Amino acid sequence: MEVIATRPQSFTQTPFTYCPGCLHGVAHRLIAEAVDEFGLINKMTGVAPVGCSVFAYKFFNFDMAQAAHGRAPAVATGMKRARPDMHVFTYQGDGDLAAIGTAEIIHAANRGEHISVFFVNNAIYGMTGGQMAPTTLPEMKTTTSPYGRKTDDIGFPIRVCELLSSLVAPYYIERVSLLSPADIIKAKKAVNKAIQYNKEGRGFTFVEFISTCPTNWGLDPIKSREWAKENMLPFFKPGCFRDKGEGVES
């Protein structure tokens, strides 16, 4: 019998501990498959921050480091500069990257650090209790915005890809969705390109995943994806914002 799919070698045998319907597992698998396909399992190092992905080191079968909240790009910078022969990525949520880690991500990108950043945007703080994040949509209710996010008081959500694409140094920036099988196929191509450019030493690469949080949104997994399609994708439009390898500039 022909085998058409196996567990990536870049995964351990530890079962995921994410909530039912969470898309972190999908994002993890795309990264693990790319590491396998480019033969980097013995040359890859990841950095996990505080957040739902805090236990990512249990799931990836290569070296992982743990960073303080928001500081993963700074830790990855140090690791890559100390060991330029290694390939380094960070895996971060929107509360981590776009709030407490805003300075770190902007300056790592501005310096063109030779790292890959995988950014999961589900418009909310997941692990810490469903608080409003910098990516929370207008009028979206959270535990710290129970009447909805009021833009005249708190401002609008931050579009990280658009923000980073205003910088000169980043080599590759793309936003993808994990909300349907077709979207996941496109996301796989983006992850593979980021890892390929990482392997080739091209520079700073960034992939944003539009994801869901069924637990803190108070919706089942299917309705969560439908809600994200209707509400998140119009504001956080998927697309390639920068690909110097293909001559794409936003």
C-alpha cells in the first residue's frame, strides 16, 4: 500500500495539548513539513515565547529555546549571530508579537536579521484569558473589552504585515489563512518559501497566519472559521507584501 502521508520527522511523539479546534497544530505541521523537506532537522532551532505556543518545544523534534514574553526575535537574533551555521525561527502569537514584543519584531525586521518569524493572528490573547489584543477587531468583545473594542478610545487593530512592509530590509513578508483546506495549501507554499529563503541566507522572512480561538471566542471550531472568514479576512487581507526573490514589493 502506498503511503501518502506520515508524521513529520520534525515532530516528537508528544500529542498536542491545544484546545479542540485550535489551528496551532496545523501551523506547527506546516513548519515541521518544511523543515523535513529542506533537510534542516539537524540545523534548525526554534524560539517559543510566552503564550499558547509556550510548550512548542515539546512538539518539535529539534532544538528549541524559550523566550520571555515578546522577546523571541531578540533571542533568535542572538542565537543566529552566535551560530550563523544554524537556521533559526520564532513562533509567536499576536499578543506576544504585536503588543509586548512590538519593539523586538520591528527592529529585528529593520536590521534584516537572518531569521524566520511565524506569526499566529487570532485577534485575541489566547492562553492568558481572552483579553483584547492589538489585533482585536473593532467592536469585538473580549474579557477586557466586554462592550467591544472602541476605536475612538483604543484605536484600530495593528496590521503587522503592512507595518513591516514599510521597512526596507525584510526579504519576504506574506499573510496567509488557515481557515480552509485550500487556504492551508497556500499557507504551506508560504511557509516553504520562508524556510527556503532562511536556508539560503537571504534575510528576514515573515509569515502571518490568520487563525481562530474557539475557546475564547465562545464558538465551536466550524463557526469560528466562518466568523474569521467573514470578519478577519476583510480587515487582514491575505497576500504577499514583499518577496525580493520574485521581485514583489508592496
